[in-house]
Amino acid sequence: MLNFLKEFMKNPQFIGAVAPSSKYLAEKMIENIDFSKCECIIEYGAGTGIFTEKLIARKREDTLLLVFENNKGFYQQLMKDYRHKRNVKIINDSAENTLKYFKKYSATRVDYIVSGLPFATLPLDISERILENTKEILTSQGEFIAFQYTLIKINFLKSYFNEIKWKKVMWNIPPAYVLNCKVQEEI
């Protein structure tokens, strides 16, 4: 917890929270994932790995999990905890560069993207690149699952996803919204 707060103080624009996510938020983030059918899951902004741990515990062994963490300190801890796990790639880079790693690891489709990125504080150009890449690599049935502490960016997200369902998780400090976002194919 102290390490998390220290990283937040160094760069609040990119960390976006003063405390790690709760196990309750982690459960809500992954509750709609159909792990039995996943070929590839991507996690943006893994932080301390609370979602990473849940994803690894439930994914099939042959499911590829790409975990992005731009913060060097968090990345090093994630490497220590998870680098030995099968089909889990811990990446110290921005989610802006998702396409590069999608190709590097020969992924053919992405079923789910789980995001802890703080879109309310990220620079607009970075947010746009991340969401453009996200939309490009998700399967037609794919889902972008993000949590935010505010719904201030909901209209921004609607410019990328035309179906967004959200629920509030009170058992988190601070309370958070889980957004399940999909792109519905136009007929």
C-alpha cells in the first residue's frame, strides 16, 4: 500500500489512484469473462496485479495473457510474481503500443481487454491511441472492461463503443464504476 501511494505521488496523472484496487472490484471486473472460450486477454495498467492474479487463476493454460504496465516499479513486481506463469507476458510499455505486442506474440484475436487506466487523467491523445488500438484488435464479440472512479469520460468512451453497461462498486477506496464496453456490428 505504501509503495502504491509513493508511485501515485510521483506521477498521479498515470497512476490515477491513491490505493490499489480491492478484491471486490477485481471480482466485478472479471465476472463476465467467459474464460472457457478465450484465446487472448490483454490487461492495461496492471499496477500491483490484483486483476492479473484473478485473470491468471481463471484463464485456460493455453490462453495468452498480455499484461501492460508502464510504471517501472510495478512492472518489476509483476515480473517477480508472474513471469514464470505459462502464456503470461509482462510488458513494460504503454498500452498505446498494444499492436506491436499483439503482432510480436502472434495473437490472432483478442477476446477481452481489462483496463485499470485512468482515462479521466490521461492525456487525450494517449487515450485516443489506446482506444483506437483497442477497437482494432477486439473480436466482434470482444469486450473492453474498464474501471473508472468517475463517469466523466463516458461520452468519450461512447465515441469508441456503442454499447456500455456500468455498475458501481462501493467496496473499493474510492468507490469505482466497472464499464463493460462493446462495439456492435452495424447491419
